[in-house]
Amino acid sequence: MSITPENILQHELVGLETHVLKSSDPGQTSTRGLIRSESRNMIGIESDDRIIMVHKRTCVFNITLPSGIRMQVDGRLLQGRPEDRMKKRINRSW
């Protein structure tokens, strides 16, 4: 199943390009690169040959899907372990 804007929250994010649009930590705003790791609360972004760990719940991400579509995702929606998030039912009323 391919990644679409409708099902991105139920997919693995590792390997996708991202850009931090907003963050409570001003030093993380504008961080961009490939997502290299994901845990319950953090995303590891490879930028300039180093991995920058970013808190999910305090950021808004601009993620580029494999199809080239760019979408904005509130990090609070990404909270939780990736394997648990894939099983969770998502309320589509937003």
C-alpha cells in the first residue's frame, strides 16, 4: 500500500524527506533532511551528515511523500511508537 495524505499516520516515516516548519525549540526550526529513525516521542533527521533528534509533540513537519506530494503534519498526531500508531484507528473528521 502506498503512502497517501489520508494514510500517512499509519505508515512508517523512515526514509521520507522532512522539514521542521514550527518548533518550540527555535534551534530546530528549519531543520530539513531524511527521517532516519523514529521512536515514541522523537524523530531522528539526518542533516549535514549528522542526526538531529526532534521531539514530535512540539513540532509541525512538512513531509514529502514518495509521490512528491508535500503535506504538513502536526507532530502531536505522530505521538506513540510507530508500530502502535500503524494499528490505531484514525478519526477522519479533520
